[in-house]
Amino acid sequence: MSRSSTVAVDPLSDVLSLLKPRRYMSGGIDAGGDWSFQFEPSNCFLCFALVSGHCWLSIEGVDEAVRLEGGDFVALPHGEAFRLASDLAVAPVDVRSVVTGPLNGRIVSWQGGGACLGLTAFFTFATEHASILLGLLPSLVHIRSHADRAVMQWYLERMIVVLRNPQPGGVLLGEYLAQMMLIELLRLHVTQKETERVGWLFALADQQLCIAMTAMHERPGYRWTVQELAERACMSRSAFALRFKEKVGTSVMEYLTQWRMLLAGDRLMNSHDSVSAIALSLGYESESAFSFAFKREMGCSPRQYCHARAAALAAPVSS
């Protein structure tokens, strides 16, 4: 995963690129009358936009249902079962009986439509390290403010045009739009003014910490010191180290090591680079020092990691 020195990076883009978000399905349902759809648990990250009308969202394990209005955007990162309904008193219908095949950009009409239109995009991540993002997110991410909804509106309007007027290349365009909506939703969630939240994702809202984290992502193989990173952030060493630990939840050097090992795991699986070459590129003087750090962070040696991941990818998928 070498980078040109002229290519600008940022931590959120870096993590999403590493996790390789893939569109699983996108499309919508235009419902009419009284309705209630039950969605079973999945391994997907779901983004949902309510284009028009209103409905209730009830998530399994969450006490209170949420009322959604036209223009609202939500994400359900963890794949819990949930229900969307015009009225929660209406008996739910399994959504799989409504959407009987892949949406592939279609909008399905239910009971004549016209009352409530919602668009969905389901994502899967092509790595077992998705927890570095998903573990920081709540069961529900809800974009509520008028300003934030206005930001998302452009993506929504463009998505509606793509879905309702199929053209050559529309499926791929819909996929890219859905991914852009995912990124924008995460960006907005980071800046929402809520109670103090801990984790690298939320630390990005701190301008000084973001500068230091970006430096580590731009040059993961550089032998950074806490002092150098503190200077980048225009802070004293002690103040920087304390704020980083409070905001991110780990020390500066622990964060850098974790990121290096995630990059190493990706290269071990997706490149032909040797272990020694990867070690050198990530700032380790020897393969043994790198292997020690890798095993401590990832739970196995680099070669064991390759064998385990290859076996997992080759294993048949159970139905």
C-alpha cells in the first residue's frame, strides 16, 4: 500500500479504503396505506433515506422507536433486526415477501404506493477488521439538523433520478452514490454535538489531533515520536499525549502501531510483498521486530495470518 508523496490522505478515507465497503443492494420501497415491514438481522451496514411521508423505526434491543420524517437520513451499522412502519400497531410483514429478489436499483411499490418512499443501501465490508469503524458507532446514526439534511439532499436527489430513470451505467453510478452517502453520513456524525465520545473517528473533529493523525496516516513508515507529532499539532508533548489518550482511547504510539499492523495485514493478503519488505516500509529495522509487533497486535505471526485468512476465504459459504 505504497503512496506517492503528492497524494493527500486522511484517516477516515484511509480506514474506509482499507475496509473496502461494497454495495450489497440499493433501491427503495414506495408504500401506500397502512404498512409495517420487518427486517431480519444481517451482517450489513444499512443506510436509509426517507424521501417522503413519515414512518416509525423500531430497532431490536432499543427501547424507544424513532419517528422519521421526509428528508431524514439514518444508518444502522450493526445489522440488528428492525421494523419500519406507518403505525407500530400494524402487524409486520417480512420484507423478503415484499422484495422477492435483488433490488438492483429498483423501487418496489406496495399497496399502490404514494404514502411513504424510502431508499436503502446495504453495505458489507471486505475485511474482518470492520470493527475498527463499526465498534465506534451506536445502533442508530440519525442525521437530524436542517443543515446536515441539506448536505445529504443532493445525494438523495441524484439517487432518485438514477433509480427512476435507468440508463446505461446506472447500477455502477448508484453504487458510487451510495458509497458517497455513506462517507458523508459518517462525516456529519463525527461533527454532531453530543456527549463526549471516545475513539479515533470522533477525535477527527479535534483539529489539532486530526493534523497529527493525518501525519501518521500519510507516512506510516516514518519513525514518529510523540514530540514530533505534538509539534505538528502545535501542542506541548504532555498536553498532546494526554488529549490523544482521552479522545482516541489509546496512546499515540499504540494507535500508530495498530494502524501499521492493519496496513500490514492488508498487504500480506493483497500484495506479493515479502514480510521483510513490509516490515521495512512500516518503519521496522528487522523482520523479527516487525513479526513480534504483528503477533502482539494481531494474535498470530504474519505467516500464520496469511494461512488463516487464505483458508477462511477458500472455505465454502454455508447456506
